[in-house]
Amino acid sequence: MNRRTFISSTALLAVSKKIFSQGLTFPEPDPLLDYYQGFSNPADENKAGCYWWWLNGLIDKEGIERDLTEFKDKGIMDILLVNSAGSNMPVGVQFLSDEWRELFCYALRRAKSLNIKIGVNLCSGWAMGGPWITPDIAGRWYLQSELKVSGPTKFHDRLPLPGNRVGYNNLHNAPGYKNYIDLPLHELDYRDTAVVAFPYRGNEKILDEERLDNITTRANRADASHGLKADELMETVTIPLESLPTDGAVSKDSVIDLTQYFSADGTLNWDVPEGDWMIIRTGHRMTGSRLSIAQPEADGLSVGWLNGEGVIKQFEHLGKILLEDAKKEDFNLHFFADDSFEDGFPNWTDQIIAKFIHYRGYDPAPYLPALGGYIVDTLDVTGRFLLDYRKTVADCMADGHYKKFAELCHENGLLVQNESAGPSRSASMSMDGMKNLGRSDLPTGEFWLGIKHDEPDGLSENLSYWTRRLDDGYNKVCKMVASAAHIYGKPLASAESFTTYRHWKDSPATLKQSTDRAFCEGINRILIHTSTATRPQDGKPGYEYYAGTHFNPNVTWWEYAADFLNYIARCQYLLRKGKFIADALYYNGDTIPNVVGVKGSVKQLGEGYDYDACNEEVLLTRLKVKDGLLTLPDGMQYSVLILPDDESMPEAVLRKVQGLVKEGAIVVGKPPTKDSGLLNFPASDKHIQQIVLDVWGKCDGHTVLMNRYGSGRVYWGKTAHEVLNDIRITPDFVSDLGSDTIDFIHRKDDVADIYFVSNRLNKEVKSVCTFRMSGRNPEIWHPVKGERIRDIAFKDIDNHTEISLKFAPFESFFILFPKKIQKRNTLSALPDYLKDVQVLKEISGSWTVDFDKEWGGPETITFDQLQDWSQHALDSIKYYSGKAIYQKDFQVDKQMTSYTKLFINLGVVKEIASVRLNGKDLGVIWTSPWRVDITHAVKLGANRLEIAVINLWPNRLIGDIGLQSSERLTRTNISFEKDQKLLPSGLLGPVNIEVI
């Protein structure tokens, strides 16, 4: 060691000894520093996605360049490219033409340079299909014909063909059904499946309208609205069938399978035994359903959803072309997508008999008369068979289509994204929603904006579903999508977001409430619907898709969109950490259709507990008990399993429940009394009863409410809320204002517990929030500003942490509880975030306002006071859409500068603003509180305030209707009416200086 190094080291040691001798310590490391860096400046992988619609091929390189560059700049980094027809607009390049492929390659090239992910919807329009889908591999419906014969005789004749739509008399919701329902049978590729016969007495068939409707629904021949709630939909196939004294029945053992005597030309050769016999011919037609809004050159039949032939063809004719072009550009496509399943209710496949035997374990042939309304053995047996049939259809859909699609994607190095569980048109599709979603790497749902969602009472339950687009205050399918992601081990729960018919009536301010609702339901991947590709030469606002919040560089407020997109990215960054925390797992039963109700629909949990739903497959194949908790392979854990209020349950499911309880699980719910299906019937019912006797014991739901079995317990007659309290698991989060006001979601990893809490009301509220945490140092993180507050006021009470919070209208926060315990922070004074603001001064009087003359504005004008543009006497302001800049000088005296913090509150802003004070940019304000900190920008004496405000497109579009085409400033294919109400616009104020 040289002399200089020795002296330096000695000096450092001496300093260190002095520090420690004086009792000083180095600051503790910040346990959340890495988190905060990722939160304040989110990485591209956490940013929002969008549906990038290429309508009518009306695209060019200039538009592609503009869109992708702007997406990157504002914060959209995850794109689903959808090719589709457009209405009332010109036609550009043809799908898959050389010109289209050149533009597709250009888009991939530019996306690669910008680090933007691109996935592609694997058809034009939706859901899946094209001109290469032939009738034999398209969607199918079963049909039946009947023929009564008497024996003994030798029958050698052609059986009557079924009617082209026999049994399908209640269609109203399947897309495009009027174009195909009444096609003649010879155009529908009719094919036979089986022929059976049974002794006929004449009273075996249900003929009364009410029960026949019930059977038709159970036999999956009835349409259903996608506006139905989940429980309403599932009740349509569980309404009890009442027997009548006049009912006869077909004996299953008397049914003869005649298929082997039936030839391809429809001729049956059969020696008819003595007596009257009914012959049932069962076959199938293509439904005739076609793609929705596909380009003419790519239009065609939809795939058959119950087998894999269609998706294989789709890959051969479309997928390989897209992959070939991506390979040429050295671009890794992120995923292929299968957009919304909205293709009616296909219910058959030519492999149905073999698939039924594979999935259900017995031959369905003797029960085929039940599909036509015949009672086989008993009404109970008939109902069980029809459930087994629907379950088979659901399994064929999950495995034949969605699993096969995933396999093909994975073989080609792609992920798969499916919007596979609705809201489906038709809702009556026999599907297991969570199983379909579980076959996807990126399970996806959707949520809409109600047509009046930004108005007072615009989401009231008194309004129709089609107006509010919510069920009991929540999105229809988001909880199901999130549950599927959690129980199948998928880290991302995606949603097509903001779909609506409101056409340019929304801004970030009005989108926030629905965004936060989806986050609280478990969505952590927002896919904005839509961001239509437009050519700059086509003007503004441009040609648009008919449904969807228009969110692209042509919207008036695009230049300020980054702040809202940063909000989404910050939220998604934290909502992707660790695992979702749920106290309960709700078994959704084995009813088909099987869809999950909205958040909060498991009423017995009460306030403060969250949950996942699970299906039969996950319960049977993925659920175990570990350390007394119900545990899934990917790390999700639950304290209790809640059973549905059903009389029936598959024996295999009950045996699994028995095993879980024996290993230590806690189960809440009444026991079943019978099996739901026919496998091993009637022995299965006896097995059910014995298992119930063993597991539930003397627990009767009235006098005895709990029974111990093995290491676990079952409860009957207590709610899940009561049981969780009994086992000393208190609510995870409670607001003193209730969940109708403050919603939440909780995630947890090795670093922190993360709560997202959101004000559901359009008004300021103060709430005492209680978290099931203790001994930690909580922090408040603000996703709008990207700020964190480390020193907050809180109390530890009975192993809980109580924090008082003040929420602006629709405001939300993250509350983080780092696991590493540091010195606890204590605040003796009321923190700033809880203090009420005081108005110090209104900035009143006249304002100079600069409008954009190119968009019809008057350039510069003086407002004597703040006013709504739409009420102005000048048409150039009344119908103005775009940005206007307000300028005003105001004085600040010594007393005002003495306050610790000063703010400017803009009051009412329509729709978004940015603020500059004395030349300093104070940022964009897009949501409440409409306030900006001016402490470091304000000065003593004269101050120059500049507020840029942007409104929405409708006012200019309405104003243009009264002008000659040559005088109009806007160009679009979306229609408005001249007498349509104008939207409030501009800075309405009052603008106040506020202090804390």
C-alpha cells in the first residue's frame, strides 16, 4: 500500500469511528425505492394497449408512421391489429393483397424500431373465419325428424329430412341470423349423425308450451340476450321441470340404435318389431353464420367452434401469411387473437357422439330423443342428460377451438389472446367461460361505457342494461376474466376497454371512473377500444369504427393524452405485482352455460372480503390444501371454499371436496343431494349421499352448523362472512362509507402489500379506511401525479391499520405496506393531504382567449367573464372544437406568498387543460381535483397565467351540418344531427387561488 492510499484509508477509518462514537447512523435504505422508480416512470411493458383498426384497408405509410410514432410518444405500446370493413367510407387496399402486405410489413418495421408489441386478430372483422371455411367445418346446429311406423314389417325407405330450422323458433340475438335461419336445407350442407327408434305410445313427448320452452332451452336451441345477468342466464337451464299425471316416458333401455342400417342417401333398412315405433333421425346443418363486418374479399363462414378443423384452416390460409411477413421483417409478433365470441350458439359437431363418450363416459345415442322434447326414463334423467350434452358442447368449444388455437400459436412462437367468454351473442351458447379463458395466455373480456355514464344517475339500476352497461354497479365480465387469470395462473387479465356509441363525447376525465372500476375488478391490462388507423389526407376527426371511444391522434385532446396513459401505466405496474389477495374461492357449479357474476355477487361474503370464482376443471385438477389453505399451483391461496346453493353436484367434484376437507380445508355451503349427470347413475346418487353423511355428519344447517372431518371443517347455515370471522380472518379492507363508495383490490409480493382504493362517486368524500395490516409503515402513492407520501397519519388498532383519506371526485390511491419494517413514522399534526383547502382569492374579471383560426375560431377575443363556449353568441365559438388559450394577469401580495403552499383551482373544465404560470409549465390537468401547485412558480407582484383548454369534437361536427360541404372543417363517416345538443365547453371556472 502506498503512502497516499494509507493516509486516505486511515482518515476514512477515523471519520467512521467519530460518526459511530457520536451515536450517528446512516439512513436506512428505502425498501420501496425500486418500486417507486418503476411507478414514477413506467416501463414500456406496463403501458396501455389498444385495438388498432384498419378499416376498409384505408391506410397508407404516412398514417402508419404518424400513428405508431404518436402511440410511442403518448404511451400506447401494446397493439392488437384488427382488419375490418368500414361503413360510409372509401375503400383502400384489399386485405392480403400485395399492397396490403407491403403496408403490414412497413407497420412491423416501424413498430420494431419503436419497441411496440403487435398482435393480430386472425380474421377480417370477427370472430374467426373467412372464404376458406367450407360448410362442413363451419358452425353447426343439430336437426331432428320423426317418423312413426308400425310392425312387424320390413322397412326400406328414405326417412324424412328434418325441417331447415325445426326447433329454432326463438332467435333474436344471434348476429346476422335473419340472413341464414331460413335458408333451404339443400343450401345448408345437411349431414346425418344417428338414427334411433323406440316403442311409441303417444304420451312420451312434452307438448305444453311452458315445459317445451324449458326443454328447448336446456337442449341449447333457444337464443338469449347478452344483457342477462349471469345468475339470470344460468337459471334459464335450471328451472325445475314439473311432471304431469299424463306424462309417459321413453325407456332408455328400449331405444334401438339404427345408425348401422342407415345409408348415406337417407334410406333405412330395418326389420320393425311388433307394435308402434317412433324413428328419430338426428343430423346437423351449418348454422350459416358469417363473420361480422369483414371486408368483402375476406368475408366467409365462421369456423365450427366445437372442433379444430376451422382454426387449422385459419392458420393455413391467414396465419402463415402473417408469420411469413413477420419473419421477413425479423419481427416477433406478440400474439394472434380471436376477438369477441359473438357467433350465435352453434351446438353440434360431426364428432359429437365420440366427443360425448370421451368427456362424459357413456353413449348418448339412447338419449337423443330428449333433444326433441321426449322424456327419457324420467324428467330428472332427461334433465341430467341435457346438462351432460351442454357440458360436452362446452368442452368441445374449450378444447376443440380454444385449446387447438393455443397449440398452433405456441408452435409458432406466439402467445394467444381470446375474448372467449362474452358477453356473448348469443348468451345461450353452451360454454364454460372460465375454461375458455383458461386456454388463453392473455384472457380477455370487455367493458362498455353507458350512453349516459357521465351524467348524474346515468348508471342507475333503474335504467336499462343497454343504457348503463353495468350489472349492480360493475362490469359484466371483468370479474370472470380476472378470476380465470388467477385460477389458471395467467399474470395478465385484459379488457377491451371503453367500447361505446358515444362518438367523441369522452375525455380522460370521463374515462377514469370506468378505468378504476375495471382495476378493482382485477383487470390489469387495458386495451383501449378503439384507436382507428387514419390517413392524414382524410381530415379530422376522420373515418371511424361505429362503436368505441375514439382514441387516436385525431381526437382534439390527443396532445394531452400522455398524462392519462401514464396513469394507466402506473396502475398496471403495481397491479401486476405479486398475487391477488382473496379470502374465498367460490365454486361456480357445473351448470352450462357457466359464467361468473359481477364483483360483489357472492353476497354472503359481505363487506371487505374479496374472492375468485372457479369452475369444475380447476377444482378437480388444480386445487390442493397447503398449510390449511386452498392452494393453486401458481401460488394463489384462499381461506375458505364456498359452494353454490345447488341441489346437485358431480360425484367427482364432491369426492374432491371431501378430500380437500380431510386435508384441512374449510368449506362453506349446504351439501348436494344428488349427482348432476348420468355417469354411473343411479349408483352415483347413493355415493353422493354417503359422502355427505361422512363429511357433513350431523351438520343440518339449523341446529348444528359445523362439522369436523379429517383436518378440516364444513359449515352449513352460516354465511362465509360469519365463518371467516369465526376463524379470526377479519375483513381485508373496510371503508366507513361502504363499498358502494370506496372500492378496493389488494395484491401482495415479497416486497409489499399493495392496495388500490378508489372513490366511486363524483363528489369529494372523506373516509376512514381500515386495512388488515399491522406493524408496518404505510405509504400513499398517487398514480395521477406519480408521487408518494411516506409520512402519513395512521393508527394501529386490533391488528389493523386505520388511515383517514380524503378523495376528490373519482380519485384513487395506492396504499403500500412495505414488508421491511423501518422506524415507524408518526405525525403529530394533520397532514396536508387531509387538510381542507381554503379559497384565498378568485381570479375574476376578463380573460383574453386565443382560438385556432384554422378550426373556425375568432383568433383572439376578450371574455368579460368565464363562459361556456356552446352558449356564446358567435357561431365561431359556439361550434368551436379544439384548443383555446386563456391569458390573464393577476397580482400576488406579501400575505399570499407567506403560505407554505399555493394552488390554482380551475373549477369546471370542459374537457382538459394545461397550465403555465410566468412561463413555467405546470403540467396537464385532466381529472379532479382540478388543481395545480403554483408554490414555486408564483411571484410577488404581477403574475401571468396561461391556461390552455381543449373541448370535444361534437360541437364542430354539429355546426358543420349547417354548412355547405365545401365550407365544412371536419370530415368523418359518423353522423350527427343539426339540432343535437351542444356540449359544454371551455374553462367554466371559477378559477381560484387556494391555500392549505
